[in-house]
Amino acid sequence: MPKKIPAKEKLKEIVKEVIRSRLKVESQEELARLALRRLRKEDKSYTLSPTRAKRVALILPDVEVKAKTKKTIKLPKINKCPICDFSIESIKVKNLLNKEITVGYRCTDCAYESDLEAFMPMKYIFIWKHSI
């Protein structure tokens, strides 16, 4: 049976519904599993990757995404944000010899920022922002 990929708008509604009903989802794998369970009630051939579920959650204004991180010894030059896949810019300062040196990286879209001893995401947590 061929696999079906859900439309972005449908997936946004499903992910929003899953996080709103749970208030907190502890990983992108769990988010994908819960969303896929709801999608498969409609059609058993749907498929969904954890990365796609995370990317959809990142664009939902009612959802806060937190990343638990681990420290890596040396961060190689990175071009894309490890959280949202947007571009990364170098954080530069001038040293005593007036030379520019890179001291870290910053995402151009989300709040990810790291020094050269980087904190790389290990696990994502999705939290419903309560409207009071």
C-alpha cells in the first residue's frame, strides 16, 4: 500500500489538537506518534516523520518549543539552525589585535544561540501556551 503524506494545513490542525489536548508533549517522536495515530483514523496509509511534526509545531503560535541540550566539545561550522533549519549567523567580536573572531552562532529566526562549545539539541518539548 503506498504511503500518503498529509497536507501541511491538515497536519497543523492535528499537531495543534494533539498538543492542546495533552498540554505538554515530551519529544518529537511522541508528537509524531500521537499525530499519526489521529491521522490514521482517517486513512491508514498516512505517514509522518518526527522531524516534520517538529517543524509544523515550530510555526504554530500557540505552541512553545523547548530544546533540551547536551554540550559538545567543539562545534564545527554550522550553516543551518539545529532547531528550526533556518540560516545561522556567526557572532563575532574584535580581539585585542583588532581582528574579528567568531565566538558563537545565532539563528536568524528562532532563539537558538550557542558559543563554540555548543549546546546541541537532544530532545524537544512541546508546550501549549495557555490563553487565560
